[in-house]
Amino acid sequence: MAEFSDSEMDRDEKMIPELAAAATHAAYLRSVEAGHTLVIAKNGVLVQVERDGSEIPLRALSAKHRVKSGKVFRLNAAV
């Protein structure tokens, strides 16, 4: 297996968010093209996107959990 230098690894890792965004957008476009009704979050609102492209606001989104900065969480694995 080929080994990568740190700079090559850094370059590749920086591409991950771009690739993820492109894949998500492509999936959205395929769903719209297929005529599916979608539910998305847009500007803090849950929105239903109809087949014709019209949008129906469903409800405002809010944070479920308020977390103070610096708070430490410990997770226990379920066995």
C-alpha cells in the first residue's frame, strides 16, 4: 500500500467537505428530478419542497439541547 506524505494527506482531507457538499447537492437534484417530495431545513425552518418546486413551511426549527461552552460529556458504550 502506498504511503502518503503529511502534505498529501492534508490536501486530500481538505477536499472532504467539498466532496460531501457536492454529493448531497447531487442527491437533492436527483430526488427533485425523480419527482419526489422532499423535506429540508432552510433558514431555520423545516420546509416541504413539492414536485413543482413550491415550498411549504412546516415549522420553525430550534435547538434541542443547549450546551454550555467547555462542558465535558462522557459516553458509556452499551454492552
